[in-house]
Amino acid sequence: AAAAAEPPARPRPRVETFRCVASGRNVLEGLALHRDVVTPAEEAELIAFVRGECARGRAGDLKKPTYLRAKGERSRGNARESLMYGGFFDFNRARPGKRGIVPPLPPPITRLVDKLVGDGLLPEAARPDSCIVNQYGAGDCIPPHTDHASYARPISTLSLLGEEPMLLGTKFRNLRPCAWAPVVGVSVPLPRRSLLVLDGASGDVAKHCVSACSAPRISVTLRKQPPPGWTPDVSELAGASSTEKSAKRKPLSGSA
């Protein structure tokens, strides 16, 4: 008798959620991966915009901190080009910086935000008003971190051009420079044109990182800034006393 035909493969869901339990808690609660949130034509428009802006930055037509790129010894594994719009993110202090020193969201990013909010992928109450674009080359990475608590949740990242995994969890093992593996966590492949949304515990408790990229990739990270009157906690200010710092410091959610 002829062998029975294999059942057709089930299509992968357009939206995926994730689970990783640590100390009785799902530290990936609120994490969602949405596929194909932009069309290939919309992706091409965004890629052309990013490449054009990075070219302007390399030519000196975009000034710091709108365009940033590490150089010299600091650039090993960190030579990605960064563009900032809407709000300045202080990479040195890993928190929001001074307002008004980068341009507002440009039209391609504004259209993207309108689409994501209009499609119900991001809430109107947390409509992003700031954006960091990273253009990665092969070998570039981002170490494990949690986004600053002053940014409204959710935080989201759109992946363009290439597919790389993002590692999310509370504990990571360092394999070699610019490469990590989750000890308590998961690896989530980010297909091109997908949106990863970090809300709940996935945005507040879990850390995330990208090991050395295998090929060029572009990410567009969208955040809603804290109110204009926001100031850093005293524990984050240079010169704060050790007593103030210990009183205000929150325990780390994990180690990397």
C-alpha cells in the first residue's frame, strides 16, 4: 500500500509569545514577536532612508549625537552606526539624556509609528516619540541590558535587512568576546520585517542582547520618553553619596 501523505506543515503563527520561568515567575511575560508588520516595499523604503542618513553621517552632514559610530579600540564588536531621533539616549549612562539635541522623528519613522499603532501592535497610550536606529555590520553586537525604567513600556524593535537572534533572560554565559548564551532565558530569531515587543516582565526584569551578527542588519527601536520634567534618580547622579546610592539602588535582575 502507498505510504500515507505527510500532513501539510502548520503555518507559523503571525504572533508568538514566550515563556521562561525563574524563581516561580515567567520572566518573559509580555514578550511578543509579530511577523511581517511592514511590506517588502515599506522595508525597502526604510532601508534606503537609513543608508542615506548613515552616508550623511559619515560625510559629516549629520552631527553627534544624531549620528554616532565608535572608533578605534572601542569599536571592536561595536562599530555599528547609530541614528537618534525624537530624544537623545545617553549610551554612556544608559538613560535618557538632554532634550532638544536631536531632530524630531523624520517622516519615514513617523509613518512607521502611525502604522504600528494603527494596526494595534503598539498602544496609543505609549505611542513612541523617540527612535534609535542601529545599522550593524558582521561582528557587531549589543551586550546584555535592560532598558531604563523611565521609558514607558512596551519598547519595540523592528528588524530589517537580516535575521539575527536576540537572547532574552535573566542570566547569560559569556562564550567569547561579543557572544553570549542564555543560562536562564531563550534565543528568539528575529526575521526581517518582524517587530519584537517587550512589555511586562520581559521589559522590566529580563535582559536582552544580540551576539556578533553574522551579516548586515538594521534595527529600529521605538520608545516613549519620560515626561519633560523627568530627572535621574539620585543613585544615578555623579557624586551621589554611597549611602544615597545604596538606599536607592535596585537589585540586579540577573547577571551576564
